[in-house]
Amino acid sequence: MVESFFPDNLEKALELRQKKEIRPIAGGTDLMVRWRRPAGILPAFSGDMLFTKNIAEMNILQKKDTCLYIGANTTLAQLIEWKWTPRLLRLALLEMAAPAVRNVGTIAGNICNASPAGDTLPPLYALDAVVCLQGAAGIRELPVSSFITGPGRTVLKRDELLIGIKLFFPAPDNDMVFYKKVAVRRAAAIAKISLAMRSSKKNGYVKTIAVAIGAVGPTVVRLPEIERLAEGKAVLNAELLKTIYGEYDKFIQPIDDVRSTADYRRQTARNLLHHVYDNCIKWN
């Protein structure tokens, strides 16, 4: 028989994680779909469930100095309304799911679901997001790119909880951001491919570029070493751009599935890359 637990603080929750094989659940918008059964029948959860919504330590949403801290229970709707949410992330949230889902679903759930097509993941990769994990050994922090290891796979340990996400106040107002989600419709659809980009210039020279592409590989594709090829340049000439696009081609390895074909995803990724790098050059 499946049991449900509703701890009211983090200490109790972590005790349960140490003692039992138990699955954390916040909004449940991914898990309820994954384990759904016909109408009127409870979901087919295979083990005990740990509901996190009553844990105050996971409901924090604050800006402190240059750090934004997003508690794991923060809903997508809360982030849309929060004035400190980076524009790049808000653009993705506005095209994610439907209002009813955004009122319940959490950003931590989208991260832990670890789908290559996860809507928040390309912006979080481009924003250098850090996940905060707490377990018996204490707190550890990892880049989101190190936390997710493949479709549905993360490095979260059996006794840990993802308690929050840190963003180090990226993208000042004069930075350029770009987000594009390609799907069968504007919202309430899983991405065929998505791309998030942020960039900045100083005195006419490219200062930073961050580009993250979703649904073209086992994890989100971001190539910091390739981004650095453009940094410090006033103009990206044809030879440099050919090198940059060629390097991306090595890592863009999409698959055929019910939503799209590999060929479509590959060509769309190339088109979007040409668009964002061209905008990085032309933007003043």
C-alpha cells in the first residue's frame, strides 16, 4: 500500500528520505501524468510519496545582493509574477503549459523531471543556474548542467532533496535575450526544439554569449568553449561563424519521435543558431 507523508519542515522530510524509499512530489504536474490511470482511479504510484508543499524552507523566494534564490516549491505562476525573475526565464514560462498547470507546477519539478525538452531548462542553462541539494551529509551546490545527466536522470542522491535554485542576478536590463520554442502550438505543448540565448556587448565588442538548445540531445546542449570564440570580437566573420556552426553540429544529435523528426530538429537548430549569432553581431 502506498503511503503519503506531509512533513512541515525540512528536518522531518530529510529523515523520511534517509529511512524510506520515498518519492518527493510538489505540484505533481509531471508525476501525475506519468503514473496516471483511467478517470476516477488513483495514480499508479509505485512507492511512498513525500509531499513537500508544507516545508517552509522550500517556499522561499528572495533576492539578496546579487543572488536570486528560488525555493523548490515556487510555482511557475509565482515566477512569472515575481519582479526579479530574469526576462529570459519569464519568456519561457509564458509559453509553458496552461495557466492551471503553471499555478501548480514548480520549477524544481521541471528540473528533476530532466526531460531534454523541459521548457525551463535552456534558460536555466543559459543563466548558469545552480541547484541546491540537501541531504544527510549537508548542502551541496551544482550547476544545473552537472545535475542532469540524461533523459529522466539526475545525480540527486537517495537521501537528498532539491531545496532551491540560485541565479546570480544575470542579464541586466541592457543585455539582449532571445527565446524560441518550436511546438505544434504556442502553449500547452511539448517543445520539438527550444533555444535560449543571452548576450551583452561593451564598446561595440561582444562581452558574453550564452546559448542553450533543448530537445536536440540527451541533455540540453550548451558549449561554453564555443561561445568564448565569439567573445571579445566586434565582428564575427564568415570563417569564424563556419567554425562555430560546425562545432555545434557535432553535439546536435536529435532523434525521431512522435513530436518531430531528427532532420527537422537538426535544421531548425541550425536556423535558430544562425539567427541568434547574427543578432549578437548586429545588436547595439
